[in-house]
Amino acid sequence: MAQPPVIRSSIVPNDADEMTTDFQVNGVMYYVDPQGSHLKHENVVTQTGMCRAYFEEEGFDADFVERFIY
């Protein structure tokens, strides 16, 4: 029998400028507002795109991210 998904909630205090948290995600990150309405999602496709854009901004070739995907 498959295990149910694990749900984590992270709340950033109002007086914090930002919060950094590292997760190993095997699925989708689904962001909601305090009322539970969808704000955005991230998955392997969106994360790869964000990494690709970051590496390009830092002067690496667009395909640099491919070395981390196997």
C-alpha cells in the first residue's frame, strides 16, 4: 500500500524580509494563501527552468543545468 503524501506548511513571519528553506521534493510544491487559494506551483519542470535562468544570468551556457539532471 502506498504511503500518503507528506504535507508541510511553512509560514514566514510578517516582520521577516525573507525565509530560505531547503526541501527534497519528489512531486509538486503547491503554494496557497492563508485562505487556501492557489497562488503558484513548482515541480521539476519549473525548477529546472528557474535553475537554467539563474545559470544564464551568472554567465553559464543555457545547457549548464543539464549536467545536474540524470
